[in-house]
Amino acid sequence: MTFQERSTLLIAAPPEDRKVIRNILENEWTIIEKENEEKAVQALKIHSREICCVLLGGTSEESFGLRLAGMIRELDIYTMPVLMMMSAHQETLFTRALELGADDVLIRPFVPELVRRRVRSCVLRDRNRRKLTMREADSFKQLMDTRQSYQQNADAIIDTMSALLEFRGYQPGFHVRRVRQIVWMLLSELAVKYELTPHRIAQLSTAAAMHDIGKIAVPSDILLQPGPLTPKQLEIIHRHTVMGYDILCRMNPDGRSRILLDAAQIALSHHERWNGSGYPNGLKGNEIPIAAQAAGLADVYDTLVNNRIYKGAYSADDANRIILDGAGIYFSEELIAAFESIRERLIEPPKSFPHIPVRMEQQIAVEEELRQIAIASNDYMQLSNLSGELVFYYNCHEQILRLSDAFCRTFNCSESERHFARQEMIHYLNTRVLTDHTGQIFRLTPEMPRVKMELHLSTSNGRLRWYDGYFYARYENGEIAAYYGKLVDIEQFHMEESHWQTEAMTDPLTGLFNRAGIQEKAALLLAEGQPLAFFFLDLDDFKQINDTYGHGTGDQVLRHIAQQIKKRMRPEDLIGRIGGDEFLIVLPGDFDANGLSRRAGQLCEIFSGIHIKTGENGERSASIHLSGSIGVSLSPQDGQNYDVLLEKADNALYAAKQSGKNTWRFYSDQMASAEKHILSKID
């Protein structure tokens, strides 16, 4: 299976978003642009082999869930990473986007380097996932091929074990295979009545080959005695049924091999008789399993028509007569009817019965096949150990939890392989590693067998780290067969993301929030319904400083004012520079008018007596006299929307400047009316 790198991005968004994203990414990627999700689906159908990531934008709150969910249903979201583009005020949609299948979210205004890093990260993770999936698919195919080969050789193993009796010299060749074939023919005739599928018939006839395995434990002098047996010797011979049952049960201690379960029951009961005269338990009628009944008849018939130490071979007609005379005594009427249907085929020579010849080299090959199965089933964990990946694998049939070496080291798990019942395994992972996240993993279904989560997990050194968790449940015939889990360390990515988010929201000159940053933070507080005070602060006649002393000195003044504002504010207050000489301060809390006036007065004190070094090397100093004006608006009284509150604070600021500067004013409705009056005159 080959792997093809993809190098095309599909952008489905309004024109303005497409233009910005294209300018950021077009040097690194081939871009396909569509204006909505529906057209994006059509493009994906045409270019699915080239597209490595989809970027969606322009989604409204009202239609977000349905449109994105529809997109996910149309696409296989687990083979195509999707990034959502949204504005800062759509923060309530962030979690919803991830729940519905988006891999990541890009927040406007777009920071080029952050966009590039997130797209690269998503594409890289998807490439690695697809490579791992292909490796798993190859390994799984190899495992299936090996299992098929094993199944073919399993017949040889069973025939070899059963043929030990032949090699001891008391039975002729072909007996084991003939019994197996006769049982197959009898059960095929009875398939409808007993609801036997072809696969089940094959299992039972294979199991019937081991019907006399218990005779391995019978002394050779008894098996090879040509004359009549004593009562004591007969008692020993009769015990071969129980011995065979014990041998086969010991071969299958956990009871997981269906064929060995069947073989044990057949070995125990193939000498039971329909009228209850058989041994070892005197079962009667349908108390005897149908496969054991068929094996008993096949054993009698083939023994009759072949030579034994203690007798000569009967003709086919004589053997048929003896079998038919046993109807209702030794065998059921329905089994006799099945025998009559097949007896014409029983006179064919033994070579007509398909069988698998057993040679020493084949036995060695079988052992090698079994070893290869063990290697193939463990291949995924070995690859994980070599690559240092954090992987766990749970086999529901074997009830074994396997952890990669890196997983054990990271989460201080002492054993890489342990036997657990499913609930115990869930509890173990929940307490040792995944804390409260296992519920979502173990609620996977055949329709939704995969889940991806971002996890903040405690490692063996007690520190928390961020991981992307990928979890997959494998089903067989509608039942859970195994769980796969992989954790990808994204701590560095989180740190870089946090750094770029901080830079994207920070004014580089003052270190305060920029316009976008303070808007996003204030919008969150407004969404929570907190009472807020907006202080819009503007320096009076700041242009004269730049003109007189230069822009370098002007920047020093702005940094000085930013530091002085921070000294006078609480840690929870938001401070931002939203323009050249404009600052916005957002105070959470329910203040009275006197408290707000006191704070406004403290801010106005900042401007008195600013002493700044001037000149290129700071060789001169000057005392610069400034003044500033402040406009105040309040939420919820004046509004509950950021833009509305900022506009009203701006109206109040204008009123403060009109009243003489270096003062403050609270917004009132009269200010809005006065502004409208002035604007009407200007128009």
C-alpha cells in the first residue's frame, strides 16, 4: 500500500476571509476556494486525493450546528481535518465546533504565523494518522492472511494428533479422516433440523477427528491384544472417553477454542447409545449431542469395513445391515435416515475423501505460522515502542491490556501487559491516566467507532501536559473486539499557541491589550452578565509632543502612561491601548458614582509633571505637561454590547473635552442628543 502526500487546501468562506487566508498560505499550499460548504463538498468529491485540509468560515450562530453537522455527515471527518474560522465574539461556538468534529478553530483577526502553524499541525497530524492507518491495514491484512494459513494448517495439526493412534499400530490409515468425512456428510443431511451452518458443520467434523484421542493413555498391550478382553481390560478401554475429555480440556483451559470444546464433548460421548446402554454416563436419546451421535455411527461403520487386530473387514452390505439393525437401539431413526442417504457414497475408495497429508516439514511450518501470528498481533505495540509513541491496546476476547513502553514511563504504569476484565480495565485507565475521560471512549459504537479529544493529563512527575487523544473501537460482527488508544503530546504546540494568542492580543509598544484583545476579553465579561464600567481615556493635544520632541519621545510618554495606569488598577481590570493615544479601561464590579469619580480623578493625576529623557541618546531631559480626558459608560445601564458601550464612552469623552479637558464625564442620553444636533448642522 502506497502513501501519497497531499498539498492542496480547500477554503470555503466569504471573499474577505478567503483573500486573507490565501495571502497567508498560498506560498506553501495549492488553494481551492469555494464560497460555501455545499460547493466545498462538490470540490471534495472531485479533488479528494489532493486535498489535505478544509478551512470553513462565514458560519452564522443560527445555522452553525446544522451546517457543520451536515458537512461532517457528507465527509469522513476522520480522514479530512477541518478548521473553523470565526470571530472573537463567537467564543460560545468554539466548544460546539470541536464537539461536532472540527479539528481546530482560527480566530479573527488572523495572525499569519499562527494560521500557518495551525494548518501545518493539522495536516501533519493527519498525514501521520493516515500513515499509521495504512501500516495498521497492512499489518491487519498480514494477520488475516496468516490466520487463513493457520486455519488450513490447523486441520493438519488435528489430524496429526489423532493419527498418533494409527501410528501405534492398532488402527489402519485413513480412519481418522474417514470418520471426519462421514460426520461431515451426516451432519450436512441433518443441517436443516439442527440449524447447522456450513461453518458449524466444518467445526464439528474437524472436532470429531479427535474422538479417540483418549486411547493415547491406554496401554499398548490392551490396544493390540488380538483376543477377547477381560472385564478389567474392558473397563480400562471404556475410560478412554473420559481420558480424552480430560486431555482436550487441559488443551483448552480458558474454554476459548470452540473446536476443542466440541472435541472434548464428542470424545466423552461418542460411545453413548440411543437406548441408554452406552458409556461412560449412560446418556439416552437427545441427551447425546448430535455431533457425538454422528461420530459414534461413523466410528462403528469405518471399524466394520476395515481390518482390525481382533477381526477381519466386513463387506459394505454387511456393515450397512448391522448399522440399520441398530436403529432405535444404538442410533436414532433420524440418524439412520441420514446414513441411508449417504451410504452409496461410502463405498468409494478412501482416496476420494479430501484430506491433508501430514509430513514432518508441515508440522514445522505450522509451528512457524503460530509464531508469525503472535508476531503480527504484537506488531502494533512493537512499532509503538520503537517510535516512542504513547499507545494502549485492549483485546476484549483475551482481556489483555497492553501499554507501550513510553506510555508506562509517562504515566508510571509498572506493567506493560496485564489481564483485566473490561470494567476493571476501564477503572484502571480512569484512575491511573485518563481521569474522567474514559466514559466517552467506552461509549463508542459501530456507527461512531472513533473519537478525538484534547486532554490535560498528569504525568509521572506530577506535572500536567496537554495531549491529543485518538481512540478507536474495533468491532467484529457487531460486537466490540478491541480498543486502540494513542496520545500525542501537544504541550509545545499549546505553549506556542498561547504565545501567539498573547502576541495577537497585545499592543507591542505598551504591553497592554490591543483593540482586538480588550474587545475579546470585555465581550466575555459582558456575556457573563457582569456589571462593567468603560473608561475611555484620550490624551489632549498629544500631536504637539510628537511634533516638538519627535515620535521616539512620544512613544516614551505612551509607555509611561501605560505603566502609571497599571499601577492604579486592580489585577482583574482590563487595560488596553486601542488607538494612537487612546486607552480603554474596563472595570468589572458594581461601583457607585463616587467610587467611579474617585478612580477617574486618580487617572487624571497621571498627567501632571511627566519627566522624560529626550534626544537620540537621552542626553537631554524635559518636563512635559499633559492633560487627558475620560469618558465613562456603564453596563448594563448604558448597554450590554461592547460596541455600544465604547461609542457611549466616546460621547462622554467628547463632552469632557468640551468642558475644559483633564476631567471626566459620565455618559447621559443628552450627550447623544447633542451629538445628533451637531451632526445635523454639519450635514
